[in-house]
Amino acid sequence: MRNKKLIPFEVIEKAVAGEPEAIDIVLKHYSPRIKYLSKYRGITTMIFKTV
């Protein structure tokens, strides 16, 4: 039985290859975590300051 919380490996491979639809799926999957980290720890602020 597959874990529904994980993104299928095939989608990850396509996202790495640059397929826009797969990238969108990955971003939608991780967007709650990204939002949480950016508010709680200020991760995005730190990343943008180093660039």
C-alpha cells in the first residue's frame, strides 16, 4: 500500500527534468510546509539575504 503523503517517484523525476506540470504538483504538495517555515523560522528571509 502506498503512502498517500508521499509524492510518487515518477512525478519527482519529471519535476527534476523540468516538466511544468510536475513542478506544480511538487510545489502544491510542499506549499503548506514552505509557508509554515517562512512564518515560523524566517527561512525564506534568510535565503534571500544570502543570495
